[in-house]
Amino acid sequence: MKCTEFAKQLYGQGLGLELPEMEAHAETCPDCRDRLAAERIRRDALRRLSEASRPAAPSQECDHRVRAAFAGFRRRQKEQKAEGLWWPIPAKRLVWGGAAVAVLMLLAILPLKLRPGQRPATSSSVSGPIEQGSGALKSVDANQEKPETDVETATDYIAMTPCPDLKCLDGARNFRVLLPESTMSLFGLPVSGQNGRRQVEADVLVGADGTAHAIRFLRTATVNKIRTD
Amino acid sequence: MDRAQLERIRNGEEEAFVRLYESAKTSVFGFALHMCGRRDLAEEVTQETFALFLEQLKRFDPDRSDVLAYLIGIARNRLRRHMRRQSRYVAFESQTNAETSLAEAPGRSPQEKLLQGERLRLVRKAILALPEKYREVIVLCDLEEISYQQAAEALGCRVGTLRSRLHRARELLGRKLTACQGRVVGLDTAGELL
């Protein structure tokens, strides 16, 4: 028998220690002899400890507290049933409910997210409202019917001079200017980098002393406009 | 525990719950007691375990997991939380009621009673000195004598992992107890540890 087999046998589940092969190996191997002696001590010690600890039962006070916890549980169950509620909601219901909410949200958000050029062909090709006028039916282009609106988004104002109490802004005037897009990078804002000559709009707050105190950059998007180019 | 009993507990039948509690409380309490070495903490953990089980009753599926393993898993987590708070292990009580009754068995001399108490204290100390992952397997498999399958489920590991941990834990504990032997030999004239 090898030492590894001996150890496997020694610490295996509920195996005896009196096997002749083990005894024979232990006689020839001092390490395994020590292991065998230690294992005998361990088994005997745990057996005695197990006997001494039985029955390891909690006190009556603990029993009472657990029963009280169950009484609380039963009361809550009754209350929930009385209210017609069943909590926790079954997982299936939660999943289906969540899915329904997600679909509704998608339906609500999707039209806003779609750019005019990406609109499905059906929406733009549908004939517009039919006007009844000079005796003949006249089809009106949808582009003419829907007003174009510019939606402006802007950054916050970025201070250009130290002005903690904002008194410097008394009597300040706002000027809208066109600046190279690269100006945005001076204020730590991201630039597209696609076209070096691209210009962006900006609002500059100029104080009464003629100093520019703050700036914000704008982006204008046109919605409800179908591109013709 | 079968599905019918679980359903009865869910419906608030105390008898069904008491039957479960009576069948599992010894193992849960024994596990907690041997793991922390304190009776008061073990009782607190036992109580919390069953209270939490009731709260999580919806999640438990008797077809997929064993109730005892599930309860011991809860007890293990609660115990860890308590231990983290205290951030250290404390010494075992000097004597539990069971030990006292054993030591006071008729026919034992005062010297034998003292020796018996000292032996048990040393064994408990050796178990508590084991690293947590080894102590868990010794307590579950050797002291509480639950099956490898249940123990593995309670500890959230595979049976193979449990076996290898148990192998190492038994070896370590054997060494520790052998080292303790000398101290008891001084007390015991027969020179036998236990």
C-alpha cells in the first residue's frame, strides 16, 4: 500500500482503521504510523464530544421565540389574505409585468428617438390631409403641413473669469456667436473631430465692463423635417 | 419535508411548522454551537434561522433542495454576520449542560469529572482553532453526522470539494489533538487522552 492510498483510506467516510493492509503499511512507514495514531485520537475525541453534547438542543426560551416568530408569520399571512394581497408577487407575474412596462416605454420613446430621415417610409409617404377647396380635391404634402421646429440643446454656462458672487453679471448682455468647434476643447468639451472647419453656436455673457464672463455652447436640431437633399 | 408540509406551513398550520422545527433544531443549533462556541449566540442564530426561513418560504423549493441543508445554509450566513461584527472568536463556555450532566454521572470520582471536563474543553478548543472552512466540514460531517450531499448543499460546494476539505480537516484536527495530548497526560495518570 502506498502512503497516498493509506491517507485516502484513513480519512475516508466511516472507514475502519483496523485493516490489515493499513497495519502492515503503518509498521513500515513512520509518518503513516503517526497519522494512524492521530486519527485514532481524533475519532475517539469526536465520539466523546458528540456524546457529551447530545442532545444539543436550544433552550425552551429559544423554542418560545421561534414559535412567536411563526405566530407573527401567520398573522401577516392572514392580514395579507384579508387585504387581498399576496406578497411576494409570483415571479412569473413580475416578469410579464416588467416585460409589458418595457414594451410600453419603448413604444413611447421610439418615435422621439427616430431621426426624421430614419422615419419609416409609410409615415412620410402617406398622403397628407385632403383639403376641400376650389371644387377639386388637393393633396397637400406632409412636409408643408408639419411645421419645422428647431430644438436647441445647450451646455451649462462655463465661467471664463472668476466671479464668485455673480456681481460681475449685473447688467451683462448675451451675444450669440459662431466659433470654431475646436474652441469647445478649450473648455474640456468633446469635439467631433470630423471637420476642422465646423462651427458651433455659442452664447457669450458679456458684462457691463465689456469682459466676457461666461460661455455656453449650443446644438440645434431640426425635428419634423424630412430631408430632401 | 415534502411539498404538502410546506404548503401547510405556508397556510399557517402551526403543527406542520413545529414538526419541521423539532426535526431540524438540533442540527441547526448544534452546528451553530460548535461553530461559535457560545450557547447564547447559537440560540440567537437558531431563532434567526427559522424566522428567516419563514420569510423566504416562497423561495424554497422542496423538490430542488433539502430543507436541513437550506436551514444550515441560512444559519451559516447568520453566524458569519455575527462573527464579522464581533470580529473575533470567543472561547467556548466552560461547560454546557450536557457536559455537566455527563461529568456528574454516578460512579465518577471528582477527579474523573474534572478530567472529563478538561478533555472536552481541549477538544472544543482544537476544533475552534481550525480555519472556518475546515471547522464547518468537521462539525457537519463528524459531529452532526449529516450526509455529504446535505453538507455540500449547505456549504454551497460540490461533494468532491467537501471530501477534499474533510480529508484535510481531519488530518489537521488529528495533529492538533495529538499536540494537546501532552497536556491531558499530565492530568490523567492513565496517559490516555480521551
